[in-house]
Amino acid sequence: MAVPKTLWKRNCSGIPRWFLYESIPSSIPDVSEYSVSGSPNPPVQKLPVELLGEIFSWTLGDWGVMTDDPSTLLLEPLTISHVCGQWRSISLSMPMLWATIWIDHPRTSHVPMVKLWLERSRTCPLSINLRQTDPKSCLSFPTSTEHELTDEIFALLVPHLSRWQSVDLIFKTDTQQSLLSISGTEAVALEHVALHVDSWDTAGAESLQSALYARPSVRSVHLLSAPACTQHHVPWAQLIHLDATVLECTPDTCLALLASCPALSSAKFTLSAQPDWPPAPFSHPEPHLTLPSLLDLSLKASRIDLAPLLSRLTLPALRALALDYAYVPHTALDCDSDPQALHALLTRSACALDAFSLAETARTHATPDRHIGFLQTPLLRSVKELELRVDMADELIRFLTFGSEGWNDDEPGPFSNLTGLVLRDVRGDHICDDALRRMLGSRFGGLRSAELKLRMKSHCKNFGVECGLRDNLDLRFELLNCFCE
């Protein structure tokens, strides 16, 4: 599976340490390979500077997730620069390595960090992430100086406003005076905005929103605040990326928002029968909507069916679709309206999906037939990457097996192009070892990676080794805990 960089980076925190390990061979064929001290030179030191610099960029942390540990500072560039003289020289020659500024729970140690990052990033576009401590959180508590420290930090950042390219700002204290004087005309490079200013006074919130959202260069927005505060400032028509998963909306409001953003390439929504925002500000009187550029759509449903939305969309360019059911209504478990709506959407759009994800929360008591109902859609056979986070069962495993019952001999079979597979059990029955082994074996020729988080009937902890595919398949297997061992 081609792993997205943002996903792969989550597991890269140990790379600098890995580079330091030295493997001493049993025999020494060439003394020139070793330093004067007799310690072998790590092979990584022989890499071209350009390649080593690219590796350094991959060691950056996952900037999309804030940490709840108030003592944590994400200092990967600084760590790399302290390994050796060569690495320090390379890291200091890479301004982009220092262009992401991460401030979670502002405190005194962040001030010199921001100064150093601003100096070493030179003229690179900046990605700024700041989150203040939520006073209502039971995990951490704000310090008495957090508000003042935030103003001190932005006093350093505001002079570099012309370099701001991406900002994710979550404010939980009173209005920050350091930001009220900024001029939106100076933010010439700004492309992405995520802004939470619900704790601010109305005038301060309006001032910052109008300065950041209204830039003609803004193409990506992550909605964190109530729409009533942001709707007049967000440049809906020019957006390419929209993430509205934090705020729940009705299918009608979602459709209207999509209609307001005709240029969207990716969109994420949470749908609910009891939304966080009223549908009044957004309306779309037409029964159907066509979005010619939408490539990636992610929908999370909370106690609601998705058919009312899926049945009104036409998405000819769609390549990736994720459906996540949280708290599925009992009515949905007994009907197939959503699988039918998905089938009709793909048929109507004449699109060929590359990636499909289906998830359901625990305790939905859904039968395997419901999940298979989604997967039986013929137009899903083009999918190369499949992720299922549901109540797993043997019936589902058998469905994914080539040569399983229900598929004609003249048909290519389910997901014949599959190269990446993720199966994560939510709460379901134990999976038969033989059924899983046959499924993986039937896909031996095409499958390149598989991540399996399941309960096995045999409780075999070495299934990945016993499967016999370790040398041919990137297989990550985890046996879930259960109470019957």
C-alpha cells in the first residue's frame, strides 16, 4: 500500500535514534571503513546530502495531532542537529526543517524555541500550530501565565505574517491583544486556516476572522468554531479542502455547504439528526448536486442514515470514500438503504474508487450481511486500498477470499485490484485462523500490505509467522485482548 506521508510520519519519532545504532560485523574486511577510534562508521553517513535531507524531513512529527502531555515539546529538528557535526550542518542548511512551529499549552520554554525556529527557517513559509489549555479539561490545567505567554509568542510571530502559510489556532482564554492589530493584507502566503475563538469577545473574534479567512490565497479551512461566527468570513467558493468534522450538521446543511464550494477536492463532514449549527444560513433548493472536482469524501454519521445525502450527490472524480457510522440507529441495521444509495451514487457518477473505508462503532449489533451489502457494489472492485473497522466475522473474511461462494467464475472476484488491506475488529466474534489464512493466501499475488487487528479463535500470537507470507507481504498483526483465554 502506498502509505501517505502524514500517516507514515506517525511512526518516525525513533528514526534519529535508529541512525545512531551501529552494527559491528563479525569480521572486518576493510579497515578503511572505520574511524580512527576503531568504531565503525554507520552506513547512513555515506548517503548523499540530498537524500539525507529528505530523510530528515520525514522525521518531523505528526503535526495533525496535539499532545495532551503538557511537558512535551516536539523538537525533532533540534534532536537531529545535535547528533553529529555533519547532521548539524545539513539540518541548519534546511530552513524548511524549522518552518513548522508547534505550541501546545503555551509555556515559558516555547518562547526561546519560537525565536530559534524563526531564525533558522529564514524566509520559508511557516506552519503555525498553537493550542491553549482548555480550562474545562480534566487532563491538564492552564498556568496563570498562559495568556501572557501567548501574547509574547505572537509578538514574535506577527512580524513574520507575510510568511504564514498554514495556521491552526485554538484559543481558550480571553482575546489576545497581540493579534488584534494584524492586517489581512500582509498575510499574502496564507493557504490554510483553522481557528477557534469562541472564548473571545465578539469584536476581537470578528477582527481576527476577517483578517485570516478573507485572504484570496486561502484554499483550505478546518472549521473549529460555531458557523454563525465564521460563515461571513470563510471564502466558500474558493475552497479546495474543507474539514467540518468537529461540527455536526444535517444532510441538507451538508449538501448546501458542498454546493457553496464547487471547487472542492476533499471534504470531511459529520452528519447528525441533532446538529450543532442551524440549517438556515445554508440552503440548496436543487434536489441533486454535482461536484466535478471532488476526489476525497469522508462522512461520519451519528445516529443517522447517509442515504439522504448520498442519493443527492454526483461525484464523477471521486477516488477515495470513507463512511464512518457512530451510534448507528437500530432502523439502519435492519435495512439496506445506505448500501443501495452507495451503489446508486457510484453508478450515477461513473467513478472508479481507489480507496474505500467502512467503519462502525462498537455495540451496533450489525450483522455481517450489512457490511457485505456495502462491499458487494460492483463498482468497488476497482478499489486498491480497503479498510474495514467493523464487527468482524468469518462471513466477511470468506467474502474477501477469492473463489468464495457468491461470485461467478466469469467475474474477476471482489476487489481483484487490492494491494492494501486494513482489518480492525471493533467487538465482533473471533475469526477462524484457517479462514483468515485462506483469504491472505488467495491474494498472494496482488496484496502488498495488510494490517490486521483481530481476535483469533486459536489465540495464536505468532499468526503472522505461521501464515508463511512474511517474506512476501508487509503483514502487521495484533491479537486483541479478550476474556476467554
